[in-house]
Amino acid sequence: MSANFTQAQIVGSSYLRDDILQASLNECDWVELRLDALPQEQSLDITALNCLTLPLIVTARASNEGGINQLSEQQRYELLKAWQKQAQAMDIELMSIIKSPLKDKFFELMIGNKTQSVATILSYHNFDKGVNQAEFTQVIEQALELKPDVIKLAFTPNTWEEVEWMAQFMEQYPEQPFSMMGMQELGAKSRIYLAKQSSCLNYGYLGEPTAPGQISAQELKNKLAE
């Protein structure tokens, strides 16, 4: 599959396989399976989603960036590697490639994605209050060097001006697809706004929220259609 990230699309996120399987184009364009939250007995059962009709993003979130279970770096790597052939896109934290003790293995995953036509979403999540512009800029520069398909940034803005600044920042790199969102109090409002700017992947939940500030995938899709 050759993914197209030139327009705003909705990602329905869940850690429940039933939510993923029941999702339809009426509510989202992609589905994200949170491998970090799956029960252990399901985590390596990649055949369970063989009948999935929507493109799949696999994510094994690090605990310091919002991961639900306290997975080791090795466990996260093994989950992503196991699901690589089943996915159309893979979310890998930027810090996993830059700072992790297994950074070489995570980088190999990214290279493997290219050879298997799996898109790489390079992500960074900061739950501290406020958007530090210097940090934001540094993260973007580090991510751009790795040439991912999508750069995903989730911050916790204090003010609406910070959300607008995030949108303006995307305009500096018109050739690079971005997925940008706010979390916590301004989360839902910022996700709608940034999706209407140029954020290409915009996350809503299927079933129950998987991140602070999320709204449902269906509501997000409805808001984009207004």
C-alpha cells in the first residue's frame, strides 16, 4: 500500500481488537491498534486482524510518552517487529531512534518499513504544560533528518496562541506531512483546528479514549465535514 498523506484523514484509535474490526469508513480513514495496551495473550496474535478492511497503524507507545503498560524497550521492539507485515503504517517514537538503548534496532525497523511499503510515523509526545518553541523546533529538525513519511507531534498547550503557532509552524515545511495535536484541556478543540489547517493524521478514539484530550473519531470526522 502506498499511503497518501496530502490531505486530512481521521485515525480511529483503540486497544480493543473488536473496536478496530468494527470501525468503518463512516467514522475514520485509518485505525490505530495500541499494542502497548493489549493483553499479553493477544499481543502477538497478528492473524486476528486478517479481515480488517481499513489501513492499520501499529503503535507500541513508550510509557514516558503515554504508554498504557510498562513495556520494556525490548518488548516494544518485538511487538512492532511482529506486527510489521500486518501494518500499513508504524508509529515509532523519535526518542526511540535517538536515545533508546535499542536505538539501532528501532532505526532498523524504520529502514525495514521502507522496504516493505509500510509508512513510518515518527512521533513525539510532551505532557508538560506549555509549548516550548525551542524544544518544538529542535524536535522537528531531528525528525526531518530521518526523513519519515509523517512527523507526529503532541503537545500540551496552555493557550490558544500556542495552538495557532503550531499550525503556522507546519506551513514552513509544505513538503513534509505533519500530524499535530494538543492534549488535555485544549485537546479536542486543537485537534479539530489543526486538522482543518494541514495536519494529515488526526486521532480520535474508538470505544474509549486512548489519550488525554481526544474526541471520538466519529465526532472528529463530522467536524471536519462541516
